[in-house]
Amino acid sequence: MMHIVFSTADAEVLKKAMELDETLNGEIIEIKDDFSIGPITDIYETYGYQLRKNWWQEVLEHSPYVNQLDIVDDKLTVHHLCNKLKENKTLHLWIWMGQNPHDVCGYYWLMTQLITFQGQVFVLYMNNLPFINEKGGIFYPTYLHEIQPKEFLKAKKLARPITLSEFEIDPDEWKKIGSENGWIRLLEGGKKIVSKEISFFDKEILHFIGLDAQKLLKLCQQISSKSKLKLADTFIVWRIRQLIKEGKIIYKGDWQKGWKDIEIMQAQPIGAENILAS
């Protein structure tokens, strides 16, 4: 058995679940890219792949993660995965999904590449399903790593083979989403992804930026802890840099020295109509 997850945190909790139930034992494969943001048009072609790689290079510029792009190769990861499925026809692959656009878009990206392995590929989708939290209360997790390891023993019962119909329909759905050219993708329920313009989260980001200068790192922490939106710090900073270019934010410091040197503030007061409620 092999498992696919879409974040390091999900991989860690799955490892802990394996310690409780040896029937889950298997290689854990992490898809590292977040296909819910950025360009995905012609993603399987050289042009589309390079376009996305160039965008990530821009996003990661001056960040603490600038060197990580060279070690992330999801295409190669899937290539090795497919070889293993070809070599062993009895090998099963479980794809674990939380109810969030990151996981669902990752699932869609995989589908076209796994279509020849129908019958070997299973999905476990935590879609509107209740689990028990650490305090004994019922909650509906958005991300896999929110689930306690012992609760994975219940979650494994959800595993079902991906149907031939899904292998036919889902790649077409992903192609349609890519053709919409919206660089933000949201989950509306089930597996329904809707596309939004790249500036979709700008109002939420601006809401946390005041007239007084504040450290960029502190701002990222605020947005991560207080915003209802789960935005990666790399994406937040990239959008801030775009808003600086648009004259909506001003900054102090030297980007060449990294994020820790940067302070930002509003370029001008933002009207209440432009601010999202927190």
C-alpha cells in the first residue's frame, strides 16, 4: 500500500496513525505544490509547467524558502509512483483528501496521470464528516492534520476505489478549471472548485495593515492566526509586493536582506467599504 497526502503536517499525523494500526502501513508520498493558487493552464505541457515554475520563482524571491523550489519536483514524484504501480498490479494507492481547495486541486492534478491504474487507486475524502477532537467534542475537519491519529482508524473505512466514471470526468473538470485562467481556486462543496481573480484575497490582507509601520513577519503571523482564510506566508508576501507596485502599500527596508528587514504600512486610509470583516 502507498499513501498520497498534500502537506507535511498530514504526512506526520498519518505516520502516527500507522503506529496505532499496522494495516495502514505503507509508503507516504507528499505532493508539495499547492495547485489551488497560481497558473495551471496547460499544466501537463512544457509551456504550462514552465509558466508555473516561473511564477513560483517570483513568489519565493527574497523569502526564507527561496532554495526549496529546486528540490520540489512533483512530476518526478508521480513518475516514480506510476512505475511502482506498473511493476506491482496488486499495489494499492490511497489518496487522502481534506475538505479544502489545496487537497482537492491536488487530487484533480493527479487524476489525468493515474487514469491507467483504475482499480488500484482509492480515495478517502473527509467531506462533511464528523470526528472527535482532543477534548472529546465533535467537529468537522477541514484539513487531515486536524484529525487525531486514533481517529484515522475510523477514517480508513472511507477508502473506496476511484470509479472509471470519475477517471473520465475529473480530468475534464480540471482542464475546464485551467481554461478559466483564474489564479485563485476555492472549494464550494463536494469537489466543486470555482476560480477567482488573483486579487481575490487582497482586501483581507489590507484589512490587517494599518497606518503605522509594522514588521512584515509579524503581519504574516497575524493573518495566519486571526484570518479565517488559510493563506501561506509566501502568497501573502507576494500579494503585498504586488500591492506595493499598485501604490496601496508602502514599505521600509531592503528586500535583498529578506523578509525580516521589511516594514509595511498603508499608503493611504482604506475606506470601510474596502475592508472585509475579520
